[in-house]
Amino acid sequence: MLRNKNSDKIFIRDLALEMFVGIYDHEKKNKQTVIVNITVEVESNAEKKLSDISDVVSYEEITISIVELSKKKHYNLLEEFAEDISIICLNNNKSISAKITVDKPDIIESCSTVGVEIIRYNGRCNG
């Protein structure tokens, strides 16, 4: 289905975090590597000239907020961490949707990585 409006995307790839996450005792005592990938669909910049950071959704601000979030508490589930990331990504009224993938690469020996992926839409959008 074709969309009626243009949109742009910003992304954050392979943000590596050392954080407390998981339901097992050893996961509550030792930090684990978590890899975050994000794509945020934003209002289009088609035929515009942006000259100020306040005109766009800042991937730097999102990244800083996620790093701070990862240090605040132990997350039992990656799903909860991903949901909290989605709130950060959709906090800007220029954000339309966010796709968040959170991986734990070191948790299951026979896999390169395991994790969750969620897609969330800004409340003002029909999705």
C-alpha cells in the first residue's frame, strides 16, 4: 500500500550497553552486553532546509537517554527495556513510529544473539 506522505528515518545501530538484565540470579549479579538497534520514522524533510537541531529528532539525544536508562535499574525482561526505549523515541512530536531491537549476544551459546523486536506508533498516528 502506498503512503500519502513522505517520511524520513533516523537510526541508531549497534549501541552496545553493559547493564543488568535477566531473570536468573547470575544475571542479577553480573552485567551483560545488550545491543540496541533503533529506527525512528519521522516527519519528512522533503523540500525543506533544516538548519537547527530543534527542527529534527536528535539521534544523539535518544542515544544519551538510552545509555542513562540502561544504568537506572535492573530489567528482568528485554521487553520492558524495549518499551521504555520506545517512550524515549516517540517523545518528540516529529516521531511517527519506532522499531526497536534489543539483543543479548552472549546468553545462549548455540546462537549468535537472542532478543526482542517491537514496533510502536506515536499516539497521534493511526499506525
